[in-house]
Amino acid sequence: MVDEVIGVGNHAESIDPRRAEKADEKKSAKDKSAQAKKTESQGDSLSISSSAKTALDKTRLLNMIKNMPEVREEKVIEAREKIESGEIFTEEVAEKLSDQLDQIL
């Protein structure tokens, strides 16, 4: 079955639509395969918006705060009084306090 005749120069060629369809399918399959290979070589990627990053940072900070040990006010007051009176403020205590502050900050 000949649906169309195309002439190029002095040559005429008949085109069977089924053959043209198969050629298009083959080309499409090759294009898809090439695209898949390109995607594989690039690897997977993930993009996180700046608002999502900010929300994640806030969540991490809140979790850190929730997991911090509770402050016992009476112990803080007792320690402050001892420091002010000079009872426990020695060089050794100052160094330990400094180390603890370094860890916290």
C-alpha cells in the first residue's frame, strides 16, 4: 500500500505510514534510553528550599532546648552565694567553670 510518493530530485520514494510509525517509535525509544543514561550519570539530586532549611534549623534548636537538663534554681542560688562569699571560688573551680562554659557555648 502506497499512501504518499515523495520526489527528491529525479528519484521518487514511496512511504508506508506503518514504516514511518515504526521509525518514529525506534527514534523515541533511543531518545528515552539516552535520557535515562544521562539521568543515571548525573545521579539523583535533592533541592531544599531556604524556608524549609530555616524550619529545619528551628526544629533542631527546639529539640536541643527540650533535651537540655533542667536548671535547679535552688542550686544556682546556693552556688552564687558561695561564690560571692569566697567559699568555693578557687583557681581550680574557676578552671572547671571555664571548661564547662566552653562546652556549653
